[in-house]
Amino acid sequence: MDIEALSGICGSISIVCWIVVFSPQIIEIFRRGAADGLSLNFIIIWLLGDVFNVAGAILQDVIPTMKALAVYHTLADIVLLGQCFYYRGFTFSDAQPASDEEAAVDEEAGEESPLLRQDSTTAKTTSRITAADADRPRRSSSFSFHVDASHLSPATPFIAPPNSTPDLPVISSQRSTSALRTTIFNTTALVLVCAVGVLGWFLSARASHQNNPKDRHDDLPIPTPDGETIRFDLWGQIFGYLCAALYTGSRLPQLLLNYRRQSTEGISMLFFIFACAGNVTFVMSIFAFEPECVKLGHEYAAMQCEDGEWSAEYRKYILVNTSWVIGSAGALVLDLLIFVQFWIYSKSGK
């Protein structure tokens, strides 16, 4: 397998991962009927990163696949953000709204506030008691409460009620089974996505080979390059680095929300698995680059890279794509921290 094939396989897998990356989270929110586990700031910052990614990809004139993928991500972000607004209301805050009871408890106590608070039911019941009722002698206490004294008889021994709480070993076994099923499902989904990516590259390479067979043309004149194959655009690079900063920083609100909630419930692990796989294969496809002089050497025997030409073209290619590499690598590191949160909170049973 040559470098060009490795780059094509990694790029194809990355494309498939990024196509399906939002599907698990959209399904998870729809299944739960709630979007409280997903940070809105995470999606908003990611959306801004995708907007700059579209601008940078167009200005830098990257391959059409990357342009189409950037536009697709922008549309998918809008769908996911609209889903969050539908279930949580139109708000840009990750703070959960407090209920009326919690708001009443959080009220500051004054000098005349009672030491023991009364709920609404008790207050309504107390308000019905008049002064005449207070002076009326109590004939019997059976109207106010009833005590079952049957267990005080020697003939009726006291038997503790059965414990409805499952045993700890049973809970631990159920958690292990659920974790195993989740692992098998996520692994199977990742393998299938990678297989689709490899199959897509194979079919594309086969069709390209049939249209343009790579036979050596030793008897034909060597083509002269009509210009530089790698172009450096200033604004494209600026938007690319802005995109990298937003992609990396978008994970921070989600990490903070998980920490405040002490839970990862409501977010799909498969969502971040596909994101990690897409970032890894994308970076690999960039580094697996074959300069133009090497490609021409495969077709023309007399065409070889000059001294320093291979390294100079490779360095320039990596420099042009550095912003995308930084964005993918930074997001990958923070995604690994989210996986750590998945592991910690699953161990604590939260």
C-alpha cells in the first residue's frame, strides 16, 4: 500500500465519521425527550467554528469534499441547535430553571420568618382552623391519627417489612451487563463506519483507475508543471486558525456542564467516538501526503524529485494545513477528557 492509498483510506473513513457524527446525539435527545445533558454553548461555538471552516475552506481552495463536508456540518449544527431549543426553550444558558418549590426554599429568611417552613398544603389546612375550633375541646384523637398497635400483642410478633431495594451485587451485575452491551454496540458501529469508509475509497479508486489507468509512460514527454500545486491564502489561514480555536474551545462548556451535574446522562458516547475517529483519520490523511514529484515519478521513469524538492513541498503542505491539524488535535484531547468523565460518573453510578 502506497502513501496515496493510505491518505485516501483515512480521508474516506474521516468523511464517513463526520457524516454520521451528529446522528447518535440527535437520536438520544429524541429518545429521551430532553436536551438537558447537552451544553448549548458547546453547539453554538461548534457552529461558529463550522462557519469559519466553510470560509477558510473556500478561500484556501481545499478539495471539494472538504468544502461540502464543512457546509454539511453547518446545517447539522443548526438542526441539533434547533432540537435543543425545542426541548429546552429559547435560551442560551446551560443553567437549569429552578422549580417553584426550589425558588421558595431559596428565599432569604428574615427576622420574622418562621424557623420551620410550611408547604402549601399545610398552610391551606392551617388557615381553615378558626379561633372557635381552637377553643373546642378535643373529644377523641382518633380523628387526627391512627396507630396500628397489633404488633404490640405477644401473639403477633413484629415482622419488618420486606426490603424493596435490590441487593448491591444485583445492581452491580446489571450495570456490568449494560456497560458490556453499550461497549459492544459502540464498537460494532465504529467498525461498520470504518468498513464503509474503506469500501467507499476502494470503489472510488477503482473507478478512477478505470478512467485513468496508471501505466508508466516512458515513451511520452514529461509534463511541465503549470504552476504551484500548493497555494497559501492569508485570509484562508486566518479563518482556519479561528476555526481551530473554536473547535477546541467548544468542548470546554460541555466539560464544565458535566462536572456541575456530576453526570454524563443525556449525551451520546457514540457522538464523541465518531468525532474522535474522524479527527484521528483526518490528521492521518493530512500527514500521509505524497508530493507531486513523487506522483509523476510513478508514471514517468525520467521524472524524479530533485534535491530538497520532496521535503520543501511536504513542509509547505503541512504548513498550509496546520490550522486544521491543530483544531483536530485540540478537539481530540478534550474529547478524551469527556471519555474520562464518562468513566468516572459511570463508576459512581451517576
